[in-house]
Amino acid sequence: MTKKAFAIHSFLIRPSLALMLDAALQHDKLIMLRKHLQARGISDARVLDAMARIPREQFIDESLRAEAYSDRALTIACGQTISQPYIVALMTQALALRGNERVLEIGTGSGYQTAILAELARDVVSVERHAALSQQAAGRLLALGHDRVKLVVADGTLGWAADAPYDRILVAAAAATLPRQLIEQLVPGGILVIPLGCRDHQTLQAIHKVGDEPRIELLSACRFVPLVGEEGWPEG
Ligand code: SAH
């Protein structure tokens, strides 16, 4: 093929290739919704709609694009991971969001879970200890029109007292014990979702703050990156 013919040829196929890749992602997203979420007990229509709307491929590295809707955690920057779609859906469903809540998220990571929360709640504050991750997430959330999310770079084991109390708290990193300040920053009747256990495996728990003894609902076995900070695991 001559150089000119090649240039015309690649010009012609490029848009259709992009469309094919897009169609493949849409197909994978449908499989995610039906097989990995609905078939495994995710029934909250608002959660399913939000997961259908938010493009997970925009929260990962370009090289992982084809994996965007596989049901597993994927590597992001700073040695962290974007959570598995089923776990994101399970945690979000457990928060029972109706649209007028103020939510605190600990562990912004890629910003994917943050975007889902922003679709479903009134106010979202998300705390991340790595500034680089927080900055990247800010760009992605803006691109999706979520300009009202407040992103904070801090140690989330202490919660974020400045905007407390919260109706819901979601912790996306694993702790050995429940950080005291998080339960203090939750309104009475509020729900806190957190993976609790050892460094290698944990149980995802929804803690309902009712009366003096919180009610604990066990959701699933899981494996999260450690919650590192003053009331969490030490660094390293
Ligand atoms: N839900 C996120 C994934 C979070 S991974 C997503 O959808 O991409 C867990 C995140 O918690 C990591 O980014 C990690 O840096 C962060 N993290 C760990 N300890 C933290 C702490 N004490 N305060 C704030 N963020 C923390």
C-alpha cells in the first residue's frame, strides 16, 4: 500500500474501530449489570441505574480499558486498586441512599465509587491520603459533571470533622477495628459500611447506629487494601 493510500485507509477505519471498542464495552457493561450485580442480589434500581450510567473505563488506565467491566479489582496509581464492581454495588446498596443524604467516603482512589455516590446522594465528601489520586479523581468527576463533590487530602481514619455529621459513611479500605471518630461523625440512625478484619481478608459490614449498641449486618467476605493512618494500619 502506498503511503497516501495507507493514510486514507487508516483514516477510514479509525472511527469504526473506536465504535466497535465502544460497543464491546457497552456489551461488557450489560453483562456486569445482569450477571455480576443483579444475579448476585443487587436489586436497588437506583444503584443499578447509577452503575449503568458511570463509565468505569474512564477511571482506569487506558491499557486496562478492555477489562473495565470484568468483575475484579484493577490496579490504579500509588499501588492502590479500584474496587470490584460487585463490591461497589453491594456497599452502595447497603447505604440505602434515597437522594437527600450527606455522605462521607474514606478512600477516594480512582473516584469511581465517589461518582456512584454523587449520582445517588445530595452531598458527598471524599477523603484520600494520596494527593495524586485525589487530583486525578477530581478531573474525572468534573468531566462527568460532578462538580459539587468535595475532595479532601487527609487521614480518613479520623473522618472529616469539618463537615460532620454524616447520614452515611463508606470506608473503601480495610481496618482491624472501627475507627472511633467515624462512628462519632455519623448521625443517630445513620449507616456506616466498612471492611473489618486482618490485612489479608476481611468481612464487609454495614453498621447501623441505633441506640447504644450498633446493629451489625455482615455483607460479604472481601479483600481491600489497608486503611493506613492514625486509627488504622501503620504504613508499609
Ligand atoms: N473505591 C475506590 C477504591 C479505593 S482503594 C475506587 O473506586 O477506586 C482504597 C483507597 O483508600 C486507596 O486509594 C488508599 O490510598 C485510600 N486510603 C487508605 N488509607 C486511607 C486513609 N487513612 N485516609 C484516606 N484514604 C485512605
